[in-house]
Amino acid sequence: MIKALIFDFDGLILDTEWPDYLSWQRVYRQYGCELAVADWGQIVGGDAESDFDPYVHLEQLSGKQVDRDEIWISRRKEYLEELNQLPVLPGVLSLLDDAERRGLQLAVASSSPENWVRGHLARLGLYQRFEAIKTADDVQQIKPNPELYLAALAALGVEPDEAIVFEDSPNGVTAALAAGIFCVAVPNQVTAQLDLAHASLRLNSLAEMPLPELLKAVEA
């Protein structure tokens, strides 16, 4: 019986990933280059095994040395200003409402730092809705390592087969499955172009399948 829902944060609750990609794309174009979504997607959602570095990649494409500090400051400012205007992604609020009506526990498990996750959840009015919030600050290894999801399960006091994870990235799906949890992939504009075939189920949005229907599918 399902007792808990565990959510990734970046790209799943709030679309932090597409604006981040666009901000890097603008930097690349200043140097006459293009940043492929597939290249950027290598580092979405965790560490993976990729050694992709957007600064190094830009220098390789442009043949020029770049001012990393200047890029960091200007790009980050622009990105955060845009991000702070964004609402939660479609289906998030209704799914949380439905889960609470059914008495399901809720948690967040994110590879991002604690201040990032908790700060945005507070801004969005969602912070108090989760019984547990586990971030990169709580574990030794982030996704695709399963440690974050195991920590969330422990905090909620549930077993892997009593939870459902919602993820948007290959790294996150790998982490959830390694923890033994049914994982629903809900890709965004960045991760839709990545390989999510290993997910237990794939949806186009959290609004696509009502919670009662999802619970039946999982428990079947």
C-alpha cells in the first residue's frame, strides 16, 4: 500500500532547469557558439559520470579563454531574476492536495543545496506541506546515488514499496530505482530530450494522470 510521495525539486516542482539552460545559451551566443540541450542535460539532476563543464566547453568551441567570474555574476543575476517570477509547474498543487486528502506523507529529495530548496519552497508557499526535505547537505553522495531517497524513506518511516517518486532527470530516476522505489518520470523542456526509458512510468506532466488512477497503476 502506498503511504508516501517523494518529489524531486528542480525541474519537477519548479522549472529551474530551462531558464538555467537559456541563461547559458545567451552566454554561448555572445561568443558565437551554441550550447546543445543534450550537452547541458548531462549534468541535470545530479553528478552522473559526466565531466561536462560549460566553461571548458565554451572555451573549446570558441577557441577563446573566458572570464569565468564575470560570466558567473552576470548570468546568475539574470537567471535568478527570471526564476523568482516563475510559479510551480502544472499539476503540482493538485497532486499535493489529493495526497493530503488521502493521508499520504510528502517529502522532497533534491541534489541541490538546502538553502536553495527550502528558500524556493518557502517563496512558493509549499515549505510546510512536506514532512521531510532532504538535500545535498544531508548526504555524502547525491543522485544518481540512492542515498537521498533512502534518507527520505527513513525520515518518513516508510519502506521502498510504500512510496512513489516523481523525477524529471535520468540521474534522479536511476537514484529512485536504486533505492527500490517506483519512479514516475515527468520530464521538462531540458530532460524530455534525455533517456528516461528506465523509469517505471513516464508522464508528460503531473497533471496528466489523477492520483487515484496512478495509485491503482502502481499497486497493480
